[in-house]
Amino acid sequence: MTYVILKYTHVAAVVASFTLFFVRGLWMMTAPEKLAVRWVRVVPHVIDTVLLVSAIALAAITAQYPFVQQWLTAKVLALLAYILLGTVAIRRGRTRRVRIVAWILALIVFGYMVAIARARVPFPWDI
């Protein structure tokens, strides 16, 4: 029962995190002033904390760990790329073009992480 609750918590946090990142990217392009609103700066950190804690708990419960399982290693490395690209897209990109390219690349990396999670292989397009 704990596994099911954690899994659905994790999936819900993934959906919430992606949705908010997608919307923030749209705002970055169309209404950047919305990115300065307090809840827009705080809520992503709360969601991502739930996401990370549920991921760690799932790894512990299932005894599947990064650098042991290849698919999980690939997912963690992709997560690091996603975080880096996301910070460039939303905050650190010097020009609008750089931010948009980083946002699109982050969305692609996110799709790759979902594909890894579903297929449980590091290269899901090889299946």
C-alpha cells in the first residue's frame, strides 16, 4: 500500500512540476512579470521537494538505485540536465532566444525522462 501511495504521489508531482514549468516558460515568453509573483517563485520548490522525496522513497522501497540500475542512472543524469536547462530557461538565460532554446531543450529532456521511467531502459527508443 505504501508503494502505491508513493508512486501516485510521485506521478502527481511529476505532472504538477511539468505543468508549472510549461506555464512558466510560456510566461517567460509572453508575460515575464508573472514570474516575479511570490507563489510562482515558491510553489515549484515545494512541488519539486515532494517529487524528490517520493523518488528517494520509491528507490529505497524497491531497492533500485542510481549507479546500480542503468535506467535509473540515465534518469538521474537527465534530471540534472533538466534542472540546468530549466534554470537557464526561467532565470539565468541572458537573452530571450537563449531562454526559449533552453526551455525547449528542457521539455525534450523531460520527455526522455518519462520515456525512461516507463520503459525502464536508458535508451527507450531502442525497444
